[in-house]
Amino acid sequence: DAGVIQSPRHEVTEMGQEVTLRCKPISGHDYLFWYRQTMMRGLELLIYFNNNVPIDDSGMPEDRFSAKMPNASFSTLKIQPSEPRDSAVYFCASSFLGNTQYFGPGTRLTVL
Amino acid sequence: GIQVEQSPPDLILQEGANSTLRCNFSDSVNNLQWFHQNPWGQLINLFYIPSGTKQNGRLSATTVATERYSLLYISSSQTTDSGVYFCAVVPGANSKLTFGKGITLSVRP
């Protein structure tokens, strides 16, 4: 299997622009997670899905962030409008039955 | 929420040395994983170990769930072992991984 796939790997945008991050989980996995990593806050869970249904979005910073999972093989994390403090590395991870989580390579987002 | 403490925060080793990394957690857990984040930022799963002992090559891990700690052992360290080692746990019945702050390991040739 190719592992968890994320795109783009790097994104540079200007404040106020919409940003969409994409994730393809490992085939057959039923859980999908979005994390954010910053120097100040470390690794933190934003939201996770089980069988395409959002289960816990308590980590989503504010209404500017939204996530969707239209099918078992695709998820998006959208930031609109983006702000400089959103600059971070965003990771997607997937697991089967909530066990071992496998992480994608991450998307490094820079908001100018 | 659950607290995850890792120690030591930083570790410098000479190539070939052994080391032990510790993870303490404040509540019972259903899932515990050790990750290595390499210098390129990739998070690599090392062990899924909510209890017991596992070994994979030069690495091994032990979790004593009743005493709420886990240990990661690195033997005969190599420069490629450098990076940040994270312990992450899932408390209770949900699937939310909570990460520790990580241990930064530098292995010098």
C-alpha cells in the first residue's frame, strides 16, 4: 500500500485566502484523523472521522476551519479565511478499528 | 484531560551507545504508540504497545499499564536514530491520540 497520501506537500498563501488540504487514507482503514503541529503547541488533534462521519471536532480552532470526508478514500481540511497564525504542519492519519495510526507526510502551510 | 510526560527532554549520545526513553501518563489507556519524527518531519510509527513488550531490531518497548508508564529502548544507536521521539496515548473508549512533548535525540558519529 502507498500509505497515507497528502497534498499539497507545501503551501504558501496570503492572509485571507482559502486553503484546502487533501488526504487519501490507507485503503480499508475506517478512521481518519487531522492533526496540526506547531512549535508552541506541539502535535494536536483537530478532528477525526469514523466511517466518514465526524466523531469529534473539539480540536478545531474556530469556525474558519472545516473538514469533510465525502467517501472512504478522501478527506479535506479547509481554512477560510487563512491567517498567519494558521502556519503549521498539518498531518493526516488513518487507522483500522482505532488501533495503530499511520501518518501521512504532512502539508507545510505558510500564511503570509 | 490525560497528561503525557516524556523524559528526558533532550538526549545526546555517541554512536553505539544505548538509551532508554520514558513516557508517563496520568490515566489508564487503550492505546499507546511510539513515533519517531525524522529530520524531514515524517512521523514514523515505531510501536503500538498498550501493554507488554515488543521488539523490532535494535528497538524495543515495554508498557506497564498498571503503573502508567512506557519505556523505549534504543540499542547500539546510529546517527539515523536522531530526531524526535513521541509517545502518544488514547485514554478510555475514544480514539483521540494525545501526544507528549517529545524527546529530542541527537546521535553523534
